[in-house]
Amino acid sequence: MSKIKTITLSHEEAFLSGDAIENLKGLIQGDVLLPSDDEYNNARKIWNGMIDKCPALIVRCTGPADVIDAVKFAREHNLLVAVRGGGHNVTGNALCDDGMVIDLSRMKGIHVDPKSCTARAQAGVTLGELDHETQVFGLAVPSGIVTTTGIAGLTLGGGFGYLSRKYGLTIDNLISVDLVTAEGEFLKASKTENEDLFWGLCGGGGNFGIVTSFEYKLQKIGPQVLGGMLLHPMEVAPEFLRFYRDFIADTPDELTVVPLLRLAPPAPFLPKVVHGKPVVGILVLYTGSSIEEGESLIAPLRQYGTPLIDGIGPKPFRALQSFLDVSARPGLNYYVKSEFLPALNDDIIDTLVEHASRITSPLSVIAGFHLGGAVSRIDEDSTAYSHRNASYSLILNTAWIDPNESDKHIKWTRAFWDALQPFSVGGAYVNFQSYDEGEDRVKTTYGTAKLERLSKLKRKFDPQNFFRLNRNIKP
Ligand SMILES: Cc1cc2nc3c(=O)[nH]c(=O)nc-3n(C[C@H](O)[C@H](O)[C@H](O)COP(=O)(O)OP(=O)(O)OC[C@H]3O[C@@H](n4cnc5c(N)ncnc54)[C@H](O)[C@@H]3O)c2cc1C
């Protein structure tokens, strides 16, 4: 085998000999994919179609042993390394040009213990795969709202979704992790073992090592819950969102109502005349003691005006979890901006409606992750994740097909985000940041005191900044 061109940690060109690659292939139980391999092009595809990176080699691991060997090999050859979990992060940090990708997406082991209400899942598992194994027992890990998202990146950034108001963030339900350090050492971290590391992993992203598996506390959910979507035409958005704001002001933790704005998709359940027209809606999940109680709690929301569609009703929790999957198709061009917002006031509502009315793509969605509840009652200093006081994490998830249109859509997103700045409660969610956000956004994400604590941790566990392709915390 001939040598291949690679890149070092400090971005200098280097070469790996054929013997070195053969040696690596001998160590790895999974695959070592090179550009000449048939599967290579498929293996370098991630969710965001904007990202087109060509690694020198992709190591598709089958378990911790492969991860340890891949890390040791990369260290020995001073290679730039990217770590891939579910490959859903919009920044494309799961890949790199010319370096090595340590790909965990084939690590799919899940073990559920319904007796202790705990589950352990390997780092390549997606939210839908985890729900599949837990929901059969009427259990779930509070996570995100699109089933194809990887548990790894989502958990390491914090993780929120329909269940957060009742049960906290994903990290608030994390018991322990198994991790491979920058030295290729295997460690466990929890609240009682490597506590400082565990603190940093709860929101600090992939900065401190490669997590090979996550152990979660499971919550009792459904399997049948009350939920679904309700849509109104955009013309009523200013009044409807004010009504929603007042309704939601003192709602119990069991009820999550996510506001969303978009162009109506050409879905069969929507009247043809509204296809492509701007709409405002809500996505509802009620997890209280009975469906009847939920029905009566949300009745005022459903009785408001004349909705275009009211799809709220009893349904399996997994159906609700996958409801937005069609709006997050892999391979489209994506650009994301987000902001933590307080409870909606008139000015925020008017800003949302003004910019949403100018939306540039039928595939884009503006959604307000409804937070508060249990998320906000957990001590701010107990995890690296910050700004638990936010009522919403508003996401501008911009998507389009034609790459020639990128400027138009990105410009709309930025102008929208700029207009939201005066209302921000501060901070930023590490998992909703785009490729063009700089170091300042990392500072904003954690604030000075937490960033110092995280940097100290980075000096302890990764002084050479081996794990640098992420929202990077400098040692
Ligand atoms: C369609 C869609 C829906 C989403 N919905 C939600 C939601 O409801 N709630 C929410 O909180 N977030 C949501 N997100 C954001 C999501 O949490 C992040 O994109 C997250 O980073 C995805 O994780 P991943 O493993 O799929 O991504 P990847 O791109 O594989 O990884 C993301 C980052 O984590 C690092 N990383 C991955 N695996 C590991 C590991 N095992 N050890 C160490 N570092 C690792 C990577 O190097 C990279 O820097 C959504 C994203 C998308 C695209």
C-alpha cells in the first residue's frame, strides 16, 4: 500500500506510510476506510449537506477497544482528529479534511434495565433507537425531538426536548459515562468518580475525551401520551402568540408547548390552499397522570379561533418523537442560529412574526424549545450547561436544496437572529451553533467563570488540545 497525505494537529501536511496503515488495520475490529474504498464517500456524509470534507482516513469503531487504538495511533502520528457520533451537528465538526475521523456511528449497543429504570447506550445510538428499546417498557430518556439525532453530541451539549420541563435536560438524567481520554486511557466518570470531568462533560461538548457509552436514568412515559400539532394562518400569529403566552404563563411542568413558525408543507392533512403559506403553530406534549386531564388543561388553546388543522390527540410517545423527522431530512443544506429567550413579550412576538413572515425557504422552521420547569430548578453551577433561566431556546433552522441559494437563506437567518439580540437572556446553546460562529460565542456559551473552570479541566485531561474539532475550550 502506498503512503497517504494527512494533516497534523497544527495543520501541517504529513504522510502516513502504507505500513502504518496496515498496522492500524490489524488493530481495528471495525473498518479503516481510505478515499480509495467503495464505502468511503458514503461514510463521509453527515446530516448537513453543506459539509463536504474529505478525511484521510475514517476509523469506524465497533467498541471502546477500537476507540483506544485509534486515539493511540492518532497520537503517535500527531494526526488531526474529528469525532463522529450521530453526525447531526450542523457545524460539521464530526468530519475534517485530511485528518482522521474516529467514527462511533456503528456502536449501537443498548441495554435497558426496566427494574432499576436505567439504560446504557453506546455512542453511535440515535434518539429513535434509544426510544425504541426503552418505550417497550413505558420508559424514556428525556432527549431531543428528532429521532435521527445522535445521543452523543446531544447529551454532551445538554440535551432538551418535550420532556425537559418535567424531567430536566438529558444531562440531568445522566448517571455515568465511559470515556477514552486524549492519552488513550479508559475512564469512568459520574457524580462520584472523576466528578470534575463529569461536571465538564455535562454541557462542555466533546472537549474532554471520547465517550463510548452513556448510562441514563429512565423516566416513566406513556407509551400513550397526549400530543400533536395545531396550526393557524400567519395572519393571526400576533394575537395567537399573545394568547399562547398568557396561557402558558403558569402551566404545570407536565405540559410542554413548543411554538413554531414556517411555511405550510404540502402535507395531505393540510388544505391545499395553505400549502406554501406562512403559518404559526404549536407542538404539544402532555405527560400528566391522565389523557383526560391533559385534554381539559389544553382545551383553551384548542378552542382559540379556527385552526387550519388540530392534530392533537392521544398517540404513542414515539409517534410524537418522530413527528418532526420529515422537517429535518438528512443531506439538505442547513444553517442554524439560536438564542436563549425569556418568556415571550409583545416585542419578541412582533419580531418573530415580522421576520417569520419573510421566511425564504419552505423547508425552514422556527421553533421555540419550551424550557423552564425542572430545567430551571437545577442549580446553575451543577453542570457546565448554562443559562437554565431561559424560558425558550429559539432555533432558526434554515434549510434549502439549491446550493446557489445559500446566501439568500443565510442572510435571512442572520438578520432574524440580529433582531432577537436585544431580547436574549444571554448565553448560547453549544449544540445549536453554526460553522461561522467564533471563539466569542464559546465565551458567551459558558460565561467567564465557567469557561475558566472548563479550561482548567481541559488542561488536566487534554493539555495539547487533541480534541479540538468542537466548540473548542482552549487548555
Ligand atoms: C435535526 C436535528 C434536530 C435536533 N434536535 C435537538 C433537540 O431536540 N434537542 C437538542 O438539545 N438538540 C437538538 N439538536 C442538536 C444536537 O443536539 C446536536 O447537533 C448534537 O451535536 C448532535 O449530536 P451527534 O452525535 O448527532 O452529532 P455529531 O456531529 O456526530 O457530533 C457533535 C459534536 O460532538 C462531538 N462528539 C460526538 N460524539 C462524541 C463522543 N462520543 N464523545 C465525544 N465527543 C463526541 C463531535 O466531535 C462534535 O463536535 C438537533 C440537531 C439536528 C440536526
